[in-house]
Amino acid sequence: MLALELIDAALIVARKRGDSVAVVSEAPGVALLEDQTTITGVDALQRVRIKPLLAQNNFWRGLSIQPLTRPSRVAGTAADVAFAQAQALLGGFRQENESVLLAVPAGYSRDQLGLLLGVINETGVRVAGLVDAAVAACSLESAPARVLHLDLELHQALLTVLEYSGGEQPGLKRSRYEIAPRHGVLGIHQTLVQFIAENFVRKTRFDPLHEATSEQRLVDLLPAWLSELTEAETITMSFQFGERELQLEMERAQLIAAAEPHYLELLRLVQSARVAGMPIELRLSQRVASLPGLVERLQTLRDCTIQILPPAAAARGALQYERSIRRAPDSLALVYQLPVPRTEHGEEQTAEVEATPPQLRPTHVLFQGRAWRISERPLTVGWAVEGRPRALNLPSALPGISRSHCTLVRRNGAVIVEDHSTYGSFVNDEKVAGRTSLTVGDRLRLGSPGITLEMIQLVNDDGAPQD
């Protein structure tokens, strides 16, 4: 049985024989459309800066049968280009009567999934099942109640939220996903290439980006330099130009600073998926972990536990759960849930919210210049609150707000928000799961885009918080 991990930054084919799994091929989702042939994978990647007009690098994510802007005689659509690469990866198994499981990242439309099946089946290797790539990658070991999976594709970062589902068929299930365009492998590498080239110009007066062959060489050298900088604090970057060997000392901290705009967006992506009051269980692909300093930046997130997944995790997970993924040819469907065991300490926390120090405990909620008191009598917030003794009625035209959205109450020395909405409540952009405590300065956002309320503290003349 084969498994194809369809992350276009590195498409991976793994094969299972008996109890052993081995990676048999790996290639980036890049192609060059020559006149009579389509070159894919590493061979194409090593020429894209030399022949940029012939390059294609979005044919997997943009899978369609619409005509390409610059077609060739043998490839007129993204599906044609995808088939050429699929044939290169899987064609050798056609005579061995193998079938393949596809680990597909989130975000493909129904039409694209149908087209994907056609493309892969055309290689002669039959598709036996499809599974969400993040679910498969996180299925190699037990999981807690909630897991975040972060990966990098060529053009975007992809964060997938996985939650443990109980009932008759328990397991780990994809609940939602978020995408950060322009923060994939190509965007990050281009930022670093530009930064390194500028430093070469300052030190040697040589610009590696001044012509195509030296630019290609710089791009080819970048992965090895980044690999060195995952451990070393300083490396010497050597660049051959004609008979001259140019050298540049580069500190790890410099490249981290150059990549900071991308890292901040990845941190925001993770933080936006966080549930207020709950820790983060974050699982990273090898692509994410290989970027210098990124794991350390993610570790700065509060209550964040990080696990780096093994190479080809999605392909290996698909093969491990083959029985749960395999379908008959006429009933193929994308699998979003696998029967992954629950971690021993994965139970939800049900303890009471701890008391907040008086100096941090809000006394009022501020909305449109008016302060509403928070007390032991619950204050319900919404656009049509009925039957409640205390209510903060919001304008009915606001999008993303429920009739009775949430309740603010002071209880056991803490101010608590309890969410009862359809659209969600967010404390400092962290989603509230049920309830969480609030402190002075917190921003409570109701819905999306919704409205924002501020938690404030009013004091008496002696400086003590008002009761």
C-alpha cells in the first residue's frame, strides 16, 4: 500500500510492506513547462529562477481544468501539470498493482477533490482512500481533547484545529482550519534570499540577484544554510562567482529578525485558534521546525506545549489507519476523523475559576462610552435579551451577535464571562470555551467581526475598587 502526502512544499510517497513503512520519493510541487515535456520536482526547482516564464508552482492548490496563462504543447491546465508530477511519483508502481491513500490538506473544494481523484487514477495507481493530512499527521500517537497542527505549503501557512470526538465512534476530528496567504515556504525563503543578497552587496559589492544563474545558486544554497543555523549561532556563507569565492558571516539572530514579519503572522495564526483559559497543544511539521528560531518564538506563547512531528507524518498516519480510510471505488470520500486514542490526562478541566487579585478584577464593562457594573447579579449581553433582570442590549444591526450572547458575573472573587452564542466570544482574540475569567484591560469581542467591550476598574476616592 502507498500513501501520497499532498503538501506541495514536499510531496511524499511512502510505502508499507508488512509492518515497515519507508519513504520512496519526495519532490516539491514545482514544474517547468518545456515545449515538448513537463519537468517536475527538484529538477524543475533548480531551474525556476533561470526560466521563470516556464515555471509553475501552484498547480496542486490551484487544481483545475481552466487554461493556463502560459500553456505548453503538452500541458494546458493545472490538472495536466499535476498529472505529470503524479506520473513521475507514482507511475513506477503501475505494474505492481499498488493502490494509494491520499493525505490531502484542508481547503480543497469538492470539485477539486473529484479532479484530484481523476488525476491520480489516470497514473494507473488506484486511489483507495482520502484523509485530511493534519488528522493523519497527528494520528501517530494519542491525542488530548484539542490539538493544533501547523504546516507550511509553498504559498501559505495552514493551521488545522483538531478536537477529540466522543460517542459511539470516538477519535480525533478536524473541526476547522485557518490559512495565512503569502506566509508559506516560498514567501519566507524569498524574504531571506533578499536579506542575504543585500548583505552580500554591503560586504562584497556583489549582488547575487543581478542575474538569473547566481540568483538560482543562492536559492539552491539557502536550505543548507538554514539547516546549519538551526543549531549554530553563526555560519560562513560561501558563494562561488566565476573564479572568486565570496564569503559572508551571518548570525542566526539576523535571519530570525529578517523573518520576523512571517513569524509574527504564524504566532497570530496559532493565537487566534486558541481557546481562552486553555493551554495549547501544538504539533509542528518538519518544515515549520526547520526554520531558525521559529520554534523558540512559538514557545513564547502562554501555556504552549510543542511537539515536532516526524518526517512524512501524514503519509505514515494514513498507512497506519488504512482500515479506517479505505473505501470502495464508488464511495470514496475525504475522511476527517480517525480513531486515535485519547491521552490519559486529556480530560477537560472542570475546576472552579480561581479568584482574581482585587487590583486586577474588573468592576465595570465599557461599551460606547458607558460603564455597566459587574456584580453577583449576572449581566447578560446581546441584541435582544429577554427575561433577564440585568441586560446590556446592543444595537440589533451588529453582525455576528446573538440575541443573548454572553453573561458577565462576579463569582468567588473573579469576574467571569459565560458564552451562550452562536458566533463565539473572544477574550484578547482567544475563543471562550464555555467560560473564562476576566482581568482589567481585557478586550471582550463578541462575534466576528462583532463588537468589542473593555474591562475596566472604577475606584473610590481612597483608591479601592468599587464594590
